[in-house]
Amino acid sequence: MIIALAVFFFGSGKIPQFAKALGEAKREFDSAWRGFGSMTAPLTQPPAPVAPRPATTTFMPPQAPAQPPPLTQEPAPAPTLPVVSSTDPLIVAAKNEGIVTEGKTREQVATELAIKLNNSKHAAETSG
């Protein structure tokens, strides 16, 4: 009955080709199966033993990074400019706070004024 259905669907000329392809597929499967079996065969030589690593018993702390070499020349100091005018708002504010401005640069006066104002602000916050 199965053969009759195959002849009906494929025709009488296709049956030998179908049988040939089926035989080739079976041979290919068998050769692959044998190749798979040889892959699981034991090795002819055992693997070489691996030497154990020696255990370290001392702890070595990390070393500090190397210090950069000292500068051979000192950098040139910034030019100091005397206070230009007593009408400068910064100088007026510094004098109002009791800071001596004579012989100081504008930057020095500004730093002293900022320190004094921060100290007075901090004192006002803690007392009130």
C-alpha cells in the first residue's frame, strides 16, 4: 500500500532516485557515527603533569609610587603690583574692615578681606 502511494505521488521514475538518496544518507550517517565514536576514545598518551605553583608565604605591600624629580629651577614668582588707588572699591572695603592695605598687592588684600568676611559670617551663623 505504501509503495503504491509512493508511485502515485512521485511517479515510477523517481522511486530509484529516492532509494539512492536514502542509501547515501544512511552511509553518511554511519560514517559520522563512527567518527563520533573515535572522538571519545582514550588518548594514547596521558597529558603531561602540571607542576604546582610554589606557595607564597610572605606578604609584600605595594610600593609607593616614585617621586617626581625635583625641579632644577624655581618657578618665577608672580609679579607683585602695589595697590594702585585708594578709591578702588576693594581697597575701600578692606580699610572699612580694618585691614592694612599699604605695600600689599590687590590679590593679597582680596584674600585677607575674604578671610575676614568668612570668619565674621561664620561667627554670625553660630551665634544666631
